[in-house]
Amino acid sequence: MAKGKGEFLQGTLDMLILKTISYRPMHGYGIALRIQQESDDILRVEEGALYPALYRLEHQGWIRSEWGVSDNNRRAKFYNITRTGRAHRDAESKSWERLSAAVSKVTLTEEGA
């Protein structure tokens, strides 16, 4: 969820990355592009936020990386989610759903109701 121009609520970017690479290994640019496309161009992940997040997630053991070749024949680091990453993603998704539902209740409640 974007807070403002290019800002995310803490933990949201991690969850988006984990969700994005759940389907198949992807390189950094592909992850950012997929998040942007899936959000109908509402969420844009800047390199300055993406690569530190990928490093942090790898350090925590939630993702692993492997060098490969991208679609345009360039060497790229591909990221894949680990078993612990899947467990973390699932827990965070449930938390996000609860938070989202609570915010919706508050914002959609009619005044005086």
C-alpha cells in the first residue's frame, strides 16, 4: 500500500515481493514490473527500495538467489521464495487481510450510523 509518493507501509513491500516470487523465480526488474502491472500502475517500486528489501529478505532466509540469464540475454540474479518465506508470507497476508478489513469498516461507516 502506498503511503505517499513511492513510500510503502512497513512490511508491505516485503509481502508484495514474497507474493510476486511465489509463482516463479524472478529478477529484480521483473519483480518491480510485475508489482506495478498487478496494481494497475498504482504501486511503483523504486530500485532504492527494492534491492535493499531483496537483500534483507535473503539475509532473513525468506528468499534465495541464483544467477541466471534474463529474457534479453543479460546476466541477472533471480530470486525464489523459501519454505520459511512462504510461511512468513502467509502469516503477513492474514494480518494484512485483518488490517484491510478493519480500515474498510472504519472508512465505509456512514456518519451517525
